[in-house]
Amino acid sequence: MTETVKGPASYFPSIERKYGRPIAEWKDLIRASPLTKHMELVSWLKSEHGLGHGHANALVAHTLAE
């Protein structure tokens, strides 16, 4: 039986479909950014890459939690 994905990772399939990049690529961009604060990174993904708030927030939260 497949376990239901919860939390930020539950957004990953729709992020990949909507923006056409794999999650690993988004995480690499976040890690390479000189920004370090959660909301700075969310704002950057929204303004520079056109992500919606929920998608940007999910990517940043999951990446920073690693």
C-alpha cells in the first residue's frame, strides 16, 4: 500500500508539472542563493521564478529542513 505524502513534499508533483523543472533543480537553486532566511527565499522564488506562494513556501521549507 502506498503511503500518502504529507507536508511540503505533497506539493512536489504539482510544482514539477506547473513549472517544468524537477524538484532537485529547484532545491539546487535555493541552496545556491545568497539568501538564507525563509521568507527572503520565498519572495525571491516568487519574483524571479514566478512561483506561487504555496509552492515557493513548500520548496523552501523542505530544503531548509534538510
